[in-house]
Amino acid sequence: MDKLIITGGARLDGEIRISGAKNAALPILAATLLADGPVTVGNLPHLHDITTMIELFGRMGIEPVIDEKLAVEIDPRTIKTLVAPYELVKTMRASILVLGPMVARFGKAEVALPGGCAIGSRPVDLHIRGLEAMGAKIEVEGGYIKAEAPEGGLRGAHFFFDTVSVTGTENIMMAAALAKGRSVLQNAAREPEVVDLANFINAMGGKVQGAGTDTITIDGVERLDSAHYRVMPDRIETGTYLVAAAVTGGRVKVKDTDPTILEAVLEKLKEAGADLTTGEDWIELDMHGKRPKAVNLRTAPYPAFPTDMQAQFISLNAIAEGTGAVIETIFENRFMHVYEMHRMGAQIQVEGNTAIVTGVPALKGAPVMATDLRASASLVLSALVAEGDTLIDRIYHIDRGYECIEEKLQMLGAKIRRVPG
Ligand code: EPZ
């Protein structure tokens, strides 16, 4: 397994380009299954999760065509099997996103039940109950979700999400796009990636209204047409590189992004003492050499502070002036990075879903292990500012969500290299 070796101490300074959003690209690729013709999706990030989704399509008989600009053309009419196999689903839970489109477009689907993952049990009961509300017959047996649309296809339905679920909202929205009649989703997720998916469905001729609010109305249509769509920028990658500059007291300008989709994160960075300027598609953060100040935060569904930025802010608090409390309300086990940071000298106490972080003047480089995607990113951030070398193992977690992370950090002046394992 590849490893990353990082020598801390460099104050980052430079500009980088932000890639397309992984968590928009995955539902949008799944939604191409709804179309009645070829669809092209551009600005896809070069990530392992994206190749896994494309590999899943290949296994179902759809041969995506990748053009010179790395846009992917998908023609769902060539599909041969409606099964998403366990050996792929177990590597990427987001494969569950093909369930709704397949039942809506082809009348049936068999998708392996995604297991839990490092950060929590990750149930999919809301995905299942939403489809059942639309008339689907669903059995879960042998580790597979077996779903079948009723005679005449899925029917529009009212569905209330008793927990805000991003991919739950996305799965049911996609299914509703081709259902008969109107669907209303209440307590829906408001994430920008949900809005990007709705815009894509509408670009194919769908009728989705209210995405970005907690009530989304979808009027089913007979068919969805070919379209070309460009995925939105990744707000979590954006936030991660801004924190990289903040922890090292440096300066970074992130381009091809959107400052309006991570306002809760920008507010916390200002509270930590960062000097922020923004333009239509860029954000510049400058610490002017200062050490950040500790911040308190509480994760919650969008537009509140995103759980996917929690680990990165634990890294910021670990070397900040003062003490910060970080409360994780979305996932039940998302503090594993804390125990790796202890190895680097971080002063962090976990009590239930709260981590109390007392900043220290310096962390010490040490061998550590990545446990999940965002935890790995937080270990990279801590290593950038630690004294000496840090060796990060199991970095396949990082490659799932951060395109070319060492090249982008090297462009900012970091001393980081990948060691093939
Ligand atoms: C999406 O996961 C993201 N993944 C996650 O990003 C992100 O952390 C999460 O939303 C929260 O923002 C993608 O978009 C591919 P949820 P998702 O359903 O949809 C409970 C990353 O790092 N729940 O919004 O799986 C669940 O247990 C990843 O890029 C149910 O109870 O998360 C959790 O407590 C990690 N029943 C809460 O809802 C369900 O059927 C929110 O989960 C579904 C979810």
C-alpha cells in the first residue's frame, strides 16, 4: 500500500485549482441511467470513487466513453444487467445511488446492501422506505436489496425524511424524476450537491423544483433526454486546502471554486484569524504568518458546518492558540483521526460526540494510519505543520476523495512525497 511522507514546517504559499465535486459527480453519474440517450458529464475529478462508479457501469454492460477532456459519455440503453455486485459496492457505499434510477428507468434493480464503514453504521432504510412509498416492492436478502417497480412503473409520492439524508434525498429524487405524477420530499437535504443533481435532471428535461430547500417537488416525465453537464466544484476539497494554509500560517488562492457553497467554513476560518478575500470563482486565505486561534464548532446538515470538514478543523485546533470544542452530530464514530493525532502530541479529549482540543505550539512527526477519507486529510494537515517527518499509511482512503493531493500540496510548497508500498 502506498504511503505519504511529509516533512512539516513549510509555510504554504501559492495557488491551486479545485476539482469537480466527488459528492456531486457520484449522484450525477448514477442519474445518467435515467436518460433515453447518451449523456456527457464534464469536470469529473480523477478519483478512485469515480473510477469505481465507471467500473460498476462497465459491469452492468454500459461502456462509458471518456473523451480527451476527460468528460465521460454514458449511454444507458446498452445496459445488460441490473445488478450492482457486492465486490464493488463494498468498496464504495455511494453505489447505492444506482438503485433509484434503475428501478425508475428499468423497472427493477438488485444492489448489494452497503455495509457500514469506519465512521458509522450508515443505514439505508430511508432509501428503501422512499422507494416503497412510490410503490416499489423491496426485499433485502442474501446481502442484496432486490427492488421491483409496480405495474405501470413507480408512482409519485409524498415522503418525509425523518433524518436528513444526502444520498437518501438524491436516490428518491432520481426515482421520482420518471415516476407517474408528482412527488414531494419533505425534510430533504439542502446540500449544494443535491442542487447540482436537480440541475442535471432538469438539463435532461426533468421537472425538479425546490432543490436547496427542505421541500423538493418533482413532477415525473415520460422520458429524459441526452444532455451535457459540468459538475460543480468540490467545497470540501476547497475547505481542506484553505485549512492547509491556515495551519501553516501561510497563504493560498483556490481557483475554479465557489465561495457561496461553504459559508459556514469560511466563517470559522475568519474566527480562527484568517484574512479572507473572495471573487466569483476563487477564495484567497492569508494568515500573514500568524498561528490560528482555536474555534468551537458543531456539525449539522447544510447550510450548517459540514461533517466532512470536522476532522480538518480538529487539525487546526490541535496547533491553535487556545482550546476549541468540536461537536459531531451526524456520524456516531467520526473521531478516529484523534487517536492518530495523539501519536503526534495533540492534546485532544473525546467525550461522547465532543472533542475538546487544546492547541499546542508544535506537533511532532510520527508514523500514523489513515482510517477514512476525511480523517486521512486531517493527518496530512497535521503533518504539514508538525516538526520532522510523518509517514501516513493506508492512503488509499485519501485517493478516494482528493485528486493529486501531493502534486497540489507540492505546488503550495509542501514537502510531501508518495512512497509506493
Ligand atoms: C453523504 O453521505 C456524503 N457522501 C458523505 O460524505 C457526507 O459525510 C454525508 O452525506 C453527510 O453530509 C456522498 O454524498 C456520496 P447521510 P450519506 O445519508 O448520504 C443517517 C465523504 O467524506 N441515515 O446524509 O451516506 C446516517 O446514519 C462522505 O465524502 C439514516 O439513518 O450520509 C447519518 O447519521 C463521507 N438512514 C445521517 O443520516 C438512511 O437511510 C446522515 O447521513 C440514510 C442515512
